[in-house]
Amino acid sequence: MSELEGVSQQVKRVVGELQELNRSAKFLLLADRQVQQELGIGPEQAKQLQSAIAEVEAAQRKFGEKLTQLDAASIESMEK
């Protein structure tokens, strides 16, 4: 596999992950107390939501780290 093909596959993977993060953005609205109140979410459900939101945020941080690595690798390959 050529270097260009490898980078192309990485970009496709990143685009897919970005699309998934975009879908999760709506889910993150549920962290807002006003939204929870308007939806009638009780204390136990709110606690479960906070746990799920923490997982989504951790995944977003991990994605950001991967994106940074991809950027660094792309820049390095262009300099060669």
C-alpha cells in the first residue's frame, strides 16, 4: 500500500468518526438541566445520562488526540 493510500484510509476513518461525533452532539444537549427538566427526566435518569455523557466526552477527547496524530503524520510525510 502506498503512503498516499494509507493517508487516504486514515482520512476516511476520521471523516466517519467526525460524522459520529456530529450525531452525538444532539445527545450532549441532554446534559443541560433545563433540557432535562423540560423532558421530565428524573434524578436517576439524569445520573445515568451524566455517566453516558462522560463516556461520549472521553471518546471525543480520544478522537481529538488521534486527529492531532494524523495531522502530525501528514505534515511529516509531506516534508519528505
